[in-house]
Amino acid sequence: MDVSVEILLAVSTSLTGLIAVYIAYQQYRTNRERENREARAARLLVYKKVKTFLAEVDGTRQISQAGYEKFNDAIAEADFLFPEDVNEWLSGIKCDAAEWFNQKEGIDQHIKKQGWSESEAQDFIANNPDFFKSATDLMDECIDDLQGAHCGLISRFEPYLGEKTKRHISKTRSQNKRKQELKRVEAEALGSRPPKH
């Protein structure tokens, strides 16, 4: 065979090998980036579920069964998406919510045993505030802890949500601070006390 043909075959074989390696590397990078995006999306979904649950608790000082179930779904997903410190923090939130339900169930059991209607039960509780005091105090403590968790939510999740999400959260925080400052200034100008948050 001619030397130039052998050289051309050697170069083309090497070039084909390099192109195959380059394509394989690009596929690896693309797959890795897709997996990272999917993981961030899954983490963001867990964050949103936890935020929704804590916002509901913060706003109503109650825990709905449906909200609690969605929160439990988020915890189950979080086990596979977050490190141990976040999962332990979420477990603490779950314990507070479960304790709230245990106390509420105890009150509801007593009311059911008495055969009271809802209005009779409310009248009894209003006229005998000390009767369920230990249970309601513990329920209030659980809600206070959950409200505290709501305040620390962003700082717990922020390191795991990706740069774009962090920028959005930071921007939202700044906007909320400006809104609160504006409300405070307006309230001072009107001579009333600003709402506390």
C-alpha cells in the first residue's frame, strides 16, 4: 500500500476515535446537567410543599389533615434529596405537628365522650378555659415552634436549591423587607402601630 494512504487511514482512524470520545464526553456532561436540574427541581418541590404547610400553620395557627399529609409526602421525598441535617430539621417539624394532633385528638375524644355538639363543646371550652389548659398550652407551643421553623425555612433550604433559585429567594426577601418598611412608615404617618410579623 502507498505510504500516504496508510497515513491517511491512520489519521482518519485516530480522528474517528477522538470524535467518538468527544461525543461520549458531551453526552456525559449533558446527562449530568440533566440529573442536576432534575435534582434541583425535586428539591424545590419539597421546599414548596414544606413552605405551603408552614405558611398555612403560620397564618391559621391550626394544622389541617390535608396539609399535614402533603407535608409528610415532602418529608418522604426529602430523605433522598437532602443531607441529614435538613432531614433532622424536617423530622423535628413533623414531631411538633404530630404532638399538636395528639393533643387535639385528646380534646376531641373527651368532647365526643361527652356527646356534646360543636357549639356545646365551644361553650364548655370558653367557660372552662383551665379544663384543657395543659393540652392547649402544648398545642400553642407546637404552633409557636412551627412558626419559628417557618422563619428559618429559607436558610435551611437555600444551600441546596441552586444559584438561580437562591437569587430569586434573595430578591423576594429584599422585596418583602421593602414592603414591610413601607407599611411601617405608612403606619407611623397615620399614627397607628404597624402590624407585627
